[in-house]
Amino acid sequence: MATARGKSLLGRFGVHLAVLVFVIIWTIPTLGILVSSLRDKDQIIASGWWNSFSSSTQTEAGRLPAPESQVEKDGKFVIEGNIFGDAPAREVSAFGLRSAAPTQYAVGETADLGDGVTLQVNADGSFVLASPVAFEGTRGQRIYFASSAPPRFTTENYETVLFSEGIGRSFINSLTVTVPATIIPIMIAAFAAYALAWMRFPGRALIIATIIGLLVVPLQMTLIPLLQLYNGVALFFGVPSKTYLGIWLAHTGFGLPFAIYLLRSYMAGLPKELMESARIDGASDFEIFLKIVLPLSFPVLASFAIFQFLWVWNDLLVAMVFLKTDASELVLTAKLNALLGSRGGDWEILTTSAFVTILVPLAVFFSLQRYFVRGLLAGSVKGG
Amino acid sequence: MADLTLRQIKKSYGAIHILHGIDLDIKSGEFIVFVGPSGCGKSTLLRTIAGLEEITSGELKIAGELVNDVPPSKRGIAMVFQSYALYPHMTVYDNMAFGMKIAGESKSEIDRRVKQAADILQLTKYLDRLPKAMSGGQRQRVAIGRAIVRNPKVFLFDEPLSNLDAALRVATRIEIAKLKESMPNTTMIYVTHDQVEAMTLADRIVVLKDGRVEQVGTPMELYHHPGNLFVAQFIGSPAMNIVPATIEKAGSTTSIAITGGLKAEVPVATPADAAGASISFGVRPEDLRVATGGTVLFEGKVDYIEQLGEVQLVYLDIGRADAPLVVKLPGNTPLKRGEVLKVDADPATLHIFNAEGRSFARVAAPAIAA
């Protein structure tokens, strides 16, 4: 057993430091997306997500009430009120009268508008506009002010993307593609791997060599022939050529060489005596596979499931080729791509969609990662 | 319960021949040990009996029935592997019950037999454990238990003690001997490279070398009447001293001249025409003793002494640079390096082998063999 004990203090410190750096590099962008997706869309524009727990300051423009609301008081014409009107009051830090200098005056200060007209704005948004002569005209005075809003977190963005933007539907489409496209190759590959590892038959070495050869075939090469084949089959049977079944089979084909290779290496490493012992116990190849090899191969099955799931979930190319682009078959990656074009400036939509997209890979990884480290073989053979 | 008959069993992997025609008759209830150096084919022979290796040619009969093409599970055998080969994801109970479950036995029958086997091997309180939570000795007992549950006609052991430490090995060896006593009708075949296991456990030992049977016999037969040079040197520790010699007078007893000068009278009959032939003369280190009377077999300077307490191994320089004579003497014999020592032996314990390495038949059995 390798322990940290043998290493130098410096070496251990280095390892811990490296781990820490990786964790930070990995976590911070994810956290950023999560925080942004939960923020109010106006606040996303006003400040970065790292400021989201403090109040954000934003400059707004407004118009004071029209002169008709003026009252005469002590020989002065006065318009009073609150710049937020009926909206909930926020804290005002500064105000101004020209768009070039929106924060010219601090709150509480009295601004001189010329001709004896003065304006005072308080922190709570209340203002007093006073003039020695009556205000004229129908439009109120233009005013700019900087207000700070308390941090506001909301799930509105999620409601929007899931139910109005079509991410919810795409999420289900992605799951429809990914789950069978993960399970089918595992089932086929497990049988194939057992046969290639433990059964003797002529041509076995050739099959293994072929599979390893297939590992290096770029899948782009197969897109057109495969699509032609699908079209031919579709024409012959009078069914659509772009279907979920089609993409499941495509992903299965693309995943199988690696799956068989990975599973075979693992299964071939299981102790030979286990199989022989089971054969003496009367187990057939199928029973050995089912009762001995499959349970012991769980860690590698989980590893491959994670690989395949993430690859299919994040795949854009295969989905674009083998699925229709209408809402009923548009997967998440394609949907995200479309959103980048149509809603490129709407960060709240993009971050929320992105987070919805990474939720599933995160869940898959965390639920299966313990099988990576589990020593299931402990105790079977000598030493243990 | 079952005799085994092996007739001209051959095993080859392509052009590589592992077994060259093994003939063997094993009686029902016998404890047979296959012993030999690494690569002699003893494990392969065991695995062909188990059915894990196909027989290239020859006949294998268990209980009179030809089983060449019968799958392992139908041969009525059970095997204990060197590495235990326990199913790591199953509890001890499930490990032992696996074969019966596959065979579709009833739950109550499985339960009864597993409990019974666990009882014999004192495993009852571990039945719910996984193999990884057990010590090496316990795992080996589970492996034996799994074999017992199968209720086999023939028990096969493939170096079952090799993975245990020295103390546990002795304890488990005794357990296996007791297990054999409690199952007198079960034939047991045991493969080992450890001659102590072979000597202590076997009814008969089969000595193998390079895929051929060198000699079959009881441990004492092999020790006292080795059939050839290989068996003579393989059985016994340290190995028998072999010194070249020539026959001076053949007959019902033989006079030989040992290369180096001394002569000996060996009570072994040799054919008359053997006079003058080059032979090998053998004597075991433990049969040599410090010469007190007139007869001296060897004389040499003490080159080195290995003191083991109870005994000491004395290496005598008898003029053959790379092959000193080893003498096993009681530990308390006062000796010094460089001292000249004269040794002799009971004539009944001397061996001679012809030029092909085959031993000449002994006229009178040594007294200790009785």
C-alpha cells in the first residue's frame, strides 16, 4: 500500500497544493455559472457574480413629476415626491441632471438648476424641487441617479429557460439520447469483452486486433456513409431517417471499440483461478459471466458508463447529423448553440441553460465516482 | 470411492510437449502427492485430471469411466487452488454454496451441507464474512470447505500451502492430514514442490521430472530405494552425496573404488558383466557418521560448518572442488574448520547407480526401513 509517509514534507505539500489549485480552477467557473444563473438579470449586467452578495450600484434615469403637481408653499413653487414613485424604495447615493454627469451631486446636497431653481434628493429617494416662479410645461424635470440595490436571488431564470425557452424539452431529449446510448454499448461490450478475454475460439486474436484498430478510426469518416445507410433503410421501410433509434445505434457503434477494449483489459486481469474454480463448480460460461465476472467488473463498468455518458451528453456533432433540429429532437448542446445566437446578450438565460446542462454530468460523476477507488478484488487471491 | 487410471497421458501446446505419456494407477482412498521441480508438469497433470486442460492423447479414467471429454464439474472432483480462488464478492457461505446453487440443489440441502463443512473446518462463525475480512489460513480453509461441500470422489490440491507463512503451513498441513483421515474413501491428489509436505502427507509419492514419472512409491520407498539419481537427490535434505566410482568386483555384493582412492563394499547385487563399469556412488548426509572403527569411507578436511543447533552440516573437501561431501552430524560433535575428518556409513545405506543413473537393486533392505 502506498502511503504518503514515504514522501518528503515538501513533496506532500506540493501534492496538496496541486490538488488545491485543480479544485479551485475547476470549481470557480462552475460556481460563477451557478451564482449568475440565480441572480436578477439587471444585477448581472450591473456587476460581476463575485459581487453578488453585496449591493450593486446602478445608474438610472428618471423624470420628476410634471409641473401640474406643483404646489405653492411659502411663496415658492414646490414639487415633492419620491423618484421611485410607487416602486419599492432603494438607496440613492448620488444624483445629477445631465446624462454626462449622472452622479454630480451627493444625496442631501442641493443642486442649483439656475434661475433660483433648486433640487434636493435624499437617500431614500424623496426629493424637493423648488422654484421662485411657477413651473411651466407638461414634462417633468429629467434626473439621473445612482441607486444601490440589495442582492436579489431568484429562480425566475430557471423557470424562464425550462418552460419558455425550451431548455426543459431539450433536457428530456438529451436524456432520451444519452441513457440508451450509454446502456446499450455497455451491455454489448460486457458480453463481447468476456468472450474475448476468457473464451477460446478461432479468430479471437484477429477480432481483438480489429477492435483495437477501430479505436483510431475518426468518427467523422463514418458520418456520411452511415447517414446514407440510414436514408436507404428509411426509404425502404418508409420511416423517417432521423430517429432516436438511429442515434442510439450510432453512439453504440462509436462507443463499442473503446468499451470492449476497456472492459476486456479489465476482465482479462481477473484471476484465472476464479473462472476455473467456477467451472469446477459446474458454472457455464454464461453463469460465470453473470455471477462472477459481471459483479467483479462493476468498477470498470461504472468508469465506462461515466465516459460514455459524458461523451454522448456533450456531443453536438452526432446529434446534429442524426437528429432533426425541431424542438422534439433538439438536444441540449444544440439548443445551447442556438441560444448563443438568438439570446447572446442575455447572460441570465445562457448561464442558467449552461448550469442545467452540467447538472446531469455532475450528478452522474458524483454518484459513480466511488467505484473508481473501490478495491473490489481485495481478498480474492493471495495477499489480499 | 474412485480409482484413477492414467494411460499414456500426453499434453502438448503446439510443438511444446509438457507431459510425455504418464501412466499411473491410483487406488480409491489413496493420498497421492505429485512432487517435482518447477516446470516438471505436475500442475499440468493435476489440471488435466481436473479437466481444466484438455488431454492431447491418452486415456484418463475416473472410477472406471473414461472422462477425457467430460467437463470438470461432471468428473466428481473438487479442487483447492494455490491462490484460494474465492469469489471476492460473495460471503463465505455463498462461496461454499455456489456450486450447489448452480447445480440447483434445494435450499435446505445446501444449508445442511454448508453448515456441516463449516463445522468440520471451524468456519461457522465466519459464514457471513467476505473473503477480504479473513486471514490467509482462514481463506484456505474456506477453499477447502468449498471442495468438501461438493462431496467429491477425488480431491485435488494445487500447492495449497504455498501462500501461507511457515507456522500456518505446518498447522494447515496437519489439518489436511486429519481431513484425509476423516474421509478415508476420498481419493486425494496433492501437488507440491515441498518434499516435507510430500513425505508427511502422502500414501504414495509420484516424482515427476520434465513431464515424465521418475518413480512412484511410498515416502519410505523413495527415501531408501530411490530408483534413479534424480529421485535420490530430490528426496531428502540436504541432497544425497553422489560421487563417481567404478565397480571392481560385481556379484551378489559389489566392491567399488570411489574416485579419490577409498574403497567400499556395497551389499547390492550387480550383474557379472558390470565389473569395471563407471557408476555413481551415493550416500545420504545423515547416514554418514564419524568413523570410529577401521573402515573409512571418506576422508577430508572440514571446509565449512553450518551449525543448525540440533545438527550441523559439515562440508568435507574430498578433492572435488565444486562438490564437497556433506555430512550431517549431531550438533554437539566438536569440530573445527581445517580439521581432517574420517567418516563411514552403514553399508546398508549405500546406493549405487549405473551410468544411465538407474539404481542397482538392493539385496537386503536397510534395517531402518522396516
